[in-house]
Amino acid sequence: MTQTSKRQPADGWRRGRGFTLIELMVVILIIGVMATFVTLSIGNRAIDDRMDNESHRIEQLARLGLDEADLKGIPLGLSFSNEGYRFLAINDKKAWSDYAGSDVFRPRKLSQPFFVQLSVENRAVAPAAADTPPEKVVPQILLLPGGDVTAFALDLRAPGDRLYYHIESDAQGHIKRERRQDR
């Protein structure tokens, strides 16, 4: 009978067992890259969800304001500042003031870090000054009885984010909202 002998290296280590240092470093690098992508996608997801909610709220309130103007037969205004937006109506003194018809139309602040870019009838409109007294605020957008509205486009954005929400209305009050991306 012949006996086969397995030769062991002189230092006592067996070949083929365990991982080399380079293999371990590659695995650690891959795990690090994957963790970075997961962290980045979760971080942006929270802002994206908040921006979606805020844009949906603005869209729905604009629709509701248009319905309110039509049902009550009064013109309503909508004014945007860097900090928020408010619904306006003409008061007893024939001046615009905050609309008190319902708590739904109360002045609202934009969630941080969002801001709006407004254009009315295809012209950029600067936001109203946030410190303007309520009795001096004038509407940038009119919501009229009969369903007419000042044609507008509003972009809800976050600093440094390529994704944003675009809310647009034509003069007949057809309001639509869509998510867009800068190129």
C-alpha cells in the first residue's frame, strides 16, 4: 500500500483557508459604498416626502380657494412670501386682508427649507415681503367667482435639490401639479 502524504508549508499554515488582506479590504470597500448610497437615499427621501406633502397642500388649498370664491361669490386672493402664503379677501374698508371665512384658509408657513418661485401670466413675480403688515398685503393671484383664476406657475423647491414640484393653473382654473427635475 502506498500512502499519499499531504505536504504542509514549512511555516505551518495551510493554503486555501481564510481570506487575504486584499479580499477583506475589497469587501469592506463594497460595504462602505453600499452604506453611503443607502444613507444618501434615506436623507433625500425625508425632504422629498415633505416637499410632496407641501406641494399637495398648496395645490389642494388653491382648488379649495377657487371653489370657495365661486360658492360665496367673492373674489379671493393668494399671496406668497419667502416664509409662507395667505388667502386674502376684500374687507369692509375695500382693502385686501386675511380671509377669515374658515380656519382652512389661515396664513400658512412653508416648511423649512422650502421656498417658492412664482410666475404670473408668464412673468416672474417677486415674493411678497414677509414683514408686510396684513392690511398692506396685495394678492399675486386672483381666484374669482365663476372659476376664473390668474394664470400662474409655482415651483416649490429646496436649496441644492434638483427635484422640485411645479403647480400650474390656466385662466380657467385647471390646476395641475407635477414633479420635475432640473437638467
